[in-house]
Amino acid sequence: MKNQKSTSRWLTNRLITLFACLFALNQPVTAQCSCSDYFTDTADTSEYAVDIINNELYQTTGSAYCTGLKKYDLDEADKSARENLSQLIYVKVQTKDKVRTVASDFDTSISEYTQQSQLESNLTINGSYIVKRWVDAESCAIFASIRLSNENAQAALETFEDSFENSSVYVESSAYDSLDQTIIESLKLRGVNTVSVKPDNQRYVVTSAVFNVSKRTSNELTLNIRVDITDSTTGGLVKSLTVTGRSMSFKARSDDYLQTKAVKDGLIALRTQLNAALADIQ
């Protein structure tokens, strides 16, 4: 149901854009519009104002309201076109996935929806190019038509399928729930498709440990937290991080109290370093 709503919203937005494009065809640009002098070409733009998907290319359009700042308006229209291009590729893949999941059970369908949503947000496209820009004087909007070869579109999908985001990660439980949760949150923030606390042949394995616990006085303790990310297909260490945590109290405290507090202190630095480390993994 969520998948259908997402597709429905996108199709509605595309219909609005396409209607505006078609309405703007061959309309004279008037002086009332702040971007009326952006282009002098008044040739027919109907071939650029439609979505195209075939064996050779993908084509779609984007739009932005005019502000009178030409560079900004062009950039916004181009950005809208690139976003719509990503969506156009996504919808084609989504349609194929629907065929595969017609007879699936509830859990499988939810899994497919999650993967498709991730694809929508993480698809990286290279090789696209703007082929035409024009102005609709009635709505005072600028339009941009963008194209991408089918070869580059397939390359974008293949890159995503092999990416870290699309992989599955197993987070091995430690003695501290707060440590495990920090790792899981960072992985989800990175956009990893599947994060599990149960081993099931996942490609990546994340382990963590607290060590070098040192109680200097009855109310002061330090320790180290280490996180390792391993690629199970190669057995190689992908990333390894070590941070220090400290805790102090104005009065004597138990070892458990000081250690738990030191772990929470170390998690502040770990979260920042882990987010940066995960961003480097492609």
C-alpha cells in the first residue's frame, strides 16, 4: 500500500509537470515573467516535454519557478530534472519488482518495498545531460529536459546493487545495548538496506568490544571501545575504530556504574568517527 501511494504521488507530480510543459508549448514569453529574457529560441519543444523509456535512452523533464536569478533558476530546473530522471528509472525497476512479488507473503513484500525505497534515495546517475530548456510565461516557470542512455541507466542500477547501501550487515551483540544501538543507528543513517542482529551469511560483520578498563581511583575510570567492520566474502578488515571513554564521580561509585558511564562517554566520539568511516565505504 505504501509503495502504491509513493508511486501515485510521483505520477501525480509528473502529470502536473507534463501538463504545464504541454500548455507552455509555443506560447509567447511575456515581459511580466522575471525570466522572460532567458531564451530567445521559440522553436517547438513538444519532443522534449514528454517522458521516454526505450532501448536507447531515458528522457524526462524538471521545472522550477522563476526568481529572476538566471543561474539559480537554471540550476533548480536542472536539479528537478535529475531527480525526476532518478524516479523514472526507479519506477521502471519497481514495476518489474511488482511482477516478482505478486505471490509473495507479507514479509517478502515489505522487504521488497524497503529495498525499492532505498533504491529511490540512493540511486547515483552518471552521464545524464540537459538537452533543452524553455520558459512557460503563464506560470512563470522554467523547464529542463534531461536524457540518459540506457547503458548508463543500467550501470547506475548495477552500481547500486553492488553498493554498501544495498548490502546486508550483521551487528554482533556486545555487552552494552547502548554500544550496539549506536552502531545500528549509524548504519541506518548511512542508508544500509539490511541491518540484522542475527547471523545469516551477511556480507559485512560488525563487532565491538570494550577493553583496557582502568580504574585509577575509587571515582575515576577510563576504557577503550573498538569497532571492526569485516567483509565476510574476502575476510578482510574494512574499517577499524578505537575511541577512549572516561567517567568521574564526586563520590566513590561501583565499577559497573563507572564503566557504564565511561562507555556512554566514548560513544559520543565513536558516533562521529563511525559516521565518517561508513561514508567512505562504497
